Amino acid sequence: MSEKSSRHGFRRRACVVTWLVAASLVGRLAWAQADDRSPVAEALKRAEAAVQRIVTVPDQKRTFQNTVGAIDDLIVRLRLDTEMLQFMAYVSPDAEERERGQQAEEDVRNWLIGLQQREDLYRAVKAYADRKPELEGERRRLLDHTLRDFRRAGMALPKADRDRLKQLRTELNKLSIQFEKNIREDETRVALTQDELKGLADDWLKTQPFTSGLYLVGMDYPSFLPVMDLCESETTRKKVWIAYKRRAGQKNIQLLERILKLRAEIAKLLGYRHPADFEIEIRMAKNADRVLEFYKKLRPLVRKKAQRDWQEFLDAKRRHTGDPKAKLYPWDQSFYEKRLLREKYAVDTEKVREYFPLNQVLQGLFRITQSLYGVTYRDIASEAEDRGWRLWHPDVRLFEVTDQATGEVLGHFYLDLHPRPHKYTHAAQWGLYPRKVWPDGTVQKPLAALVCNFTKPTADKPALLSHDEVETLFHEFGHLLHSLLTEATFGEFSGTATARDFVEAPSQMFEEWVWNAETLK
């Protein structure tokens, strides 16, 4: 996958993390008795009570609101009760709180696994659907999605198969959470001498721990990416690249192997040809064959250009090394890209950083988005405690978003922009609370968080962003705007809760602002 669009590439963290997207690995609506020791026990008990109210409604008295709408209500309330605690697993500097957050995430997902396999809830929704109610818009879509998801949870299967499916999904849930935790908590460092880091600036060297004549280079973005971009030593680039790719090591390989087997067995149980068809069914592409057909058309269109690019990079390496037989490797790509920019286009990416101090970039981003969308952002971090808002680290900022025309508060967002130990290592937007219109007409306002890993400022130097990082910031802020400016009625469809092969489109369009000359000026 390309660096520009890959969630797991070096550059682009085109990643949006929403509660329902994360839960989709294991199914959205489920049930299991809450363990009183769970950090979310009380929230799960309230959710279970809400389910009981739905299933006890007589079939002849079923309405959209007391059945389908009530499911959306209870899911959103569960999010409001548990989402911040789950989020802490990814951002809190406190180890105990991270553990509680991870346990909360696992318990909520496990509760959601069984709910979608509750026969009484399925019968309640089906009894309402069998009356063929005349619904339009979001209401029709919510009913259709609810029935679809019951089917995908195996409600058409015999009970023994449903029980097996629940067991598989519960295990998949646990392993998926552990996989991410292992990466987040990986503390790999590569010990290197100053000579091995030739090409790196003194300011960068000062950011790396130094002991016994060796720099201990970390795997966070501000440490890893400059080595890939600037280090003259191919051996060093290779060492660091391999260390980065091996974060969490053999334990995650074992987890991944098991995860793939679980996904395959789940798909087979549900009658799909393979896991890809199961995953893609709820996306715009609908099935794996359409994806393969798309690639079949795309590859010939881009192959010639790709071959020319490959040759240009290879020639650059052979000129640089003086070795006419040199080969090109993955750890060479970023280094020779930057070298070609300097040699061929007189663009020094490190010099360009001087034009992008983080605070100035944020001001420009804010000016553009406030003007485009007619909104105002106000930093309310100093008011957070009095308002009951959580700030989990001194770096974190909190903003209130209002409509310029009406003065109405539209939502709130957090910024957590700098790396620290055990924090989520990529760049992503979390849609924490969805927009939701409650049955009484009141509106739950959205809350989102932008989590990045940009170099932290020092006492004598501001945080400077590469143009790639500016693009990343605009991209992820596009996701944040998607979460904040949504006008969805139901939490199910709020903000970035769209098909996964659409969700990146608004942000990829929004990031194009950073290539606009007027914007850059």
C-alpha cells in the first residue's frame, strides 16, 4: 500500500478510529452478563436493562422508536458511559488506567458480541420488520442495517453454530486488542554510534537517549522517519527499518496467525467463500470479485509510471553509492526520494520544515476550516476541570466548536499531538461521542479527539513539521470535521460511521488544501 493512503505506511496515517468501526471486528450488537469486577459493569447493567425493556414490548405495540430506535439509543448511551475509559487505553500516561481502559474495551466488545445473537431481540426487530412499516431515509436504513447485522451475526444458523460463532468472535476480540497493545507498548530501540547516524542533524541527535557512546534510537515517528529520510548509512537505515517492522516481534506474529484463522472460520461458518467477502459485503465494493476487477483495471494504468519511478530511484542509488550493481530495498525509498527532491527539484525537505512551525500550521488550518464551514473554535482547556472534561496529559488541548451564524455549540474536540511512552503510535481521529437526536428532540453533541505524534517543541526551538506531516494533520482534521459537523439523527450513522471504503474520501479531498499555493502562503 502506498505511503500516501496506507493506514500502516510510513507517512500517511489516513486512519479514523470510531467506536463502531473498532467493534465491527467482532460484531456490533451483543450480550453477556457483566462481571461485577469489570470497570464498565454498571454501564453494561444499564445497557442490559434497556435491552429488557425492548424485548418485553408486546409485538402488536411495536413501533420504530420502541424497537429499532431504542437499540440505537442504548448503544449511544453505552458509548457515553464507557468511551472515554476505553480511549484511555491508547493515550493515558498511567499504566493502571491503560489496563482499565483495555479491560473496558474488551468487556464492552464481548457484551456487544452476544447481543446480536440474542434470539429475543432478533425476534422483536423481525416482528416489527414483518409488518413492512413505511419508513424513509435514516429510519429505513437503520432497520435494514439492523436486520443485515443480525444475519451477519449468524441468526439464520443452528444454535450450535451460533454458539461456536460467539466463541470465535470473543477470542478474536481479545487477540485483536492484545495485538494493538503489544505495538503500543513496544520499547524497541536501536543502539547506534554518531558515525552510523551521519546525515542526521545535531538537534535530532539531542532528542535521542545517549549512553556509553551510543544513541538509542526509538520507533516513534519523530525518531524513525528522519533516519529513513536522511541517514547516509544504508546499514543503519536497514537496521532501523527492520526493527520498526518487527515491533512486538514473534508474539504478534503468533497472534496474527491465529487472528487470520479465526476470521477464516467465522466466514466459513456464515457461508461466505472467504473472509474478504464477509468483510467487503458491508462496504461500497460489496464483494472481493469487484475489488479484484478494480485492481485488474488499475494495474496496467499505473505500471509504466511505477517502472519509471523505480528506475529513477535505482539510478539515484547507483550514482550515490558508486556501485553500478546496487539494488533497491524498502529502506532506500524515503532516503532517495528526499535526495532526488534536492538534486532534481531543489527542494530540501528539512529546510521546508522551517516554514511549518506547528502552532502556525494549526492557526492556518483553523483559519481555513473556520472560514469554509462557518464555525468558530475556542480553546477551553483552562475551563475543562470546571466543566467536568478530562485532560489526561499536559500536552492535551480541548476546543469548543460553535456555529458562527447561530452561536450554537456544535461539539468539542481534543488535540493530543506529541509522542510519549505507551501512547498510540500512529496518527488517528477518534469519534468518541456521536451526534444523536434523542426521542425528546434534544441533541447529543459530538466529541472527537485527534491523536498524532509530531516532534515536541523544546525551550529554544518550536515543533517543525515536514510537508508530509502538514498533509497528515490536514487529513486527520478532515476526519475530525466529519465527526463534528455531521447532521445524522442516529448514532449508527454519525460522522465517520460510513462504509470503510468511503470514509477516507472526505479527508483525502480535504488534504489537497496543503498543495494550494494560496494556502501555503
